[in-house]
Amino acid sequence: MPAMDAPVFAERTFPITNYGAVGDGHTLNTAAFAKAIDACAQAGGGHVVVPPGLWLTGPIVLRGGVDLKTERGALVQFTADHTAYAMVPRPGRGYTSQSAISAVGANNIALTGDGVFDGAGDTWRPARRNKATDAQWEEMLAKSPTVSGDGANWWPTKEAMDGEDYLTNLAAKTSAPTAEDYLPARDFLRSPLISLRDCDNVLIQGPTFRNSPAGILSPNHCENLTVRDATFFNEWWAQNGDGMDIADCRGVAIYRCTLSTGDDAICMKGEGKSPYPGEAGLQEVVVAECTVYHGHGGFVVGGTTESGMSNLWCTKCVFDGTDVGIRVKSGLGHGGLVHDVTIDHIFMRDIAGGAIDFNTFYDNTPVTNAAVKVPLSRDAAKTPEFRDFRISDIYCLGAGAAISLKGLRQQPLHAITIERAEITAKRGFSAVDARDITLKGVKIHNSEGLPVTEKNTSNIQILD
């Protein structure tokens, strides 16, 4: 992995107050943010400064050379008026609602400082009845009475609840719907709080990002991305509330971040076709010294892996209370080759599921696909292959299962080494459709069942 340098910005400042912004929580400052960012970019770059205050705004679009710097005491509140969010192209999937913060093809950009960005996600996200207390459910019903027929799901608007059916019908009517055609489904088409595509030399350092409509950070086809000393927070019941989904990028450093999320926390993805011909779509990624509390997984590889991944390293992280610790997942039809992955010095406690979990039966049904109610075609050629994983120095106090490996009959998990681990869990080690697996110096203290179970495996070595 080549050395990475974070972007450097000209020492020019552009306070948003110089462009008409008012931090009273009621004045809409969308135009002021845009004017300050444009002025900064036209001057050759610098820092757009957000001082202490409550700054209500619509979507913010970053431009090259601009560092959006929020000072301590600044709360950027994105508007709950969904008409402020345009329908924007989503490659391969028609259109989607505009993200609160976005950039396309921008180089040398940053989000820095000690402020807070709130994505107004509670006005977008559905909620499951079984994840809400009675008081929370009553509070949601007071905001919107829209509940699914079976009473299992609450929706913030009727348009959000009906969006899936609308898109299914739209897909049947036309193969080339326009942005205007998508508008009735805007409330259903939730986007990440931060969406970056085809950007180079990106820095995210310091702020807190919370309450997103879907996931928080979603970079696609980006290079030289540094994320450090930032906080990513969604309530544990936030539907699809991932922390960060790093997709088809090269040269990524994520460190000293704190996350508590409603879905996967730090997630690696390989979507569609690799932007690097003949190479893995996601490559050269380091995740270090991060802390994860709630989340479906602490460090996650997949579920979409079809463009491939290589050279990933996760080290010196703490997972405290996640559903799964190290989570590797994919499935037929959306799988690809994932190899040369190193995971070491991971410290965990109170893990509901597996401390280490490989699963090649994960059904990655797109939530916002235009034909979500139509059976998805699965390309047998897109079969997940996980190999050359080196996992070491793993310590866990309390898990549902210590180590679970589930491969495919036609493509077993293989070439996985786990060294120096000590895990206390209900269930021990299990492997199905796996070969060439080595456990060396692994101690498992299980309270239920057999310590080791195997099915359709070969060359499983358990060494002292």
C-alpha cells in the first residue's frame, strides 16, 4: 500500500455568516452554505467555517479544494422538509434522494472540526415494532399513524410505506424512468447522510455524524480517503443505519473512530464492476484503533462482494456489545473473490452472535432496488470465495458462538488461519463446507454443545 497524505488546504477562511447564514435553528441556510462553498472553490480553496450555532439547512454539495470546518458548538441540522432533496442519479439503480452531504468527482475535500451533523433520519426511516418500547411506539404513532397491515412496521409517511409498491409498478411500465417518475417514491428512497463518488484525496476528521436516513458514510469509487477521530452514531433500532460502507475504493485509512449504529458499523463492500480493470474493486484498506458499541457487526466484509476485495487490514479495535464481532458475509449472485485479509488484536465483549462469523448464505436483497418485490435473478458466476484470511490475537469475553465458518458446497471457505485467540462463548467452533483451515493457539471456553463440530470439511488443523 503506497503512503497516503491527507489533503492540505489554503489558509483562507470563508465563514458562512459572511454569506447570510443565521444560526437560530429556524432560518434555512441552504443558500448561504452553497455561496460560501462556491466562493471558497472559486478562490482556489480553503476553509468554509461553521461557527457555534444551530444551523438549519438543506443538502450541502462539496466542491474541490474545500474543507467544511465545523467549530465546537456548531450543530448542522438538515431539514425535515424532504422536498429540499432532489432526485439524483444512482448508477445502475435509477435515481435516489439526494444525500445531506454529497460530492461527485471532487478532489481535495474535507469535513473537519468538532461540530455535529444531524441528518434528520427519524423523518425518513421506518421502524420495527419489536425494536420499540411501548412509549416509543406511541410517540411515533403521534407523529404519523402510518403502520403496515400486519402492524409490524411504522412509516414516517404514507409515501414512504407505498414507495416499494410504486417502484415495482414503475419498473413494469418503463425501462427508463426519469427523475420525475421517481419523485412519488422519494420518502422511500433513503440515502446515506454522506455520499461521495469518484472523489480523490478526501479527509474526514473530528465531527460527529448522527441520525442518518440510512447509513452514515458511503464513499464509492474514491481514492486516498482518510477518516480519523470522528464519531458515527445511529440509534440501535435505526433501520439500515450503518456506520460506514466503504465500496470499491482504493487507499483508505480509517482510525481512532467511535461508532454505535443500527446496522453494520465498519463495512467493506465490493459492488458491481470493479473500477480497476483486472483488480479487486476494494483494495488497500486499513482500519485501526476504532471502538464499536452497538452494530450488527464490528468489522464487516460484505454482503456484496462481487467486484472483489484484496489487501484489507483491521487492527487494534474494540467491539463492545455488537451483534457479531468479525463478520464476513456474501451469497450466490452477489459474491466475488475476497482475499489477503488480515485481522489482528481485536478485543471484544458481550457479543450476541459469533465472535468470528463467516457466512456465504447471506441474501443481499437491495432495499431500494426498483424491483424489490420481484424475485431477483442470481448469476451463478457471482459466487463468493473467501480465502487467505489471517486472523490473530483475538480475545472475547462472552459471545453466542466462538467461531462459525459456513461455506458453499461448490466453493468452500479455504486458506483461513486463526492464531492466538481466547474466546468465552455459549457454542464453540463449527465449520461447514470448509477446507485448509488452521487454528493455532486458539482457546475456546464453550458452555453448550461440543467444542468442535464439522461437516463437509477437509484439512482442518487444530494445533496447540
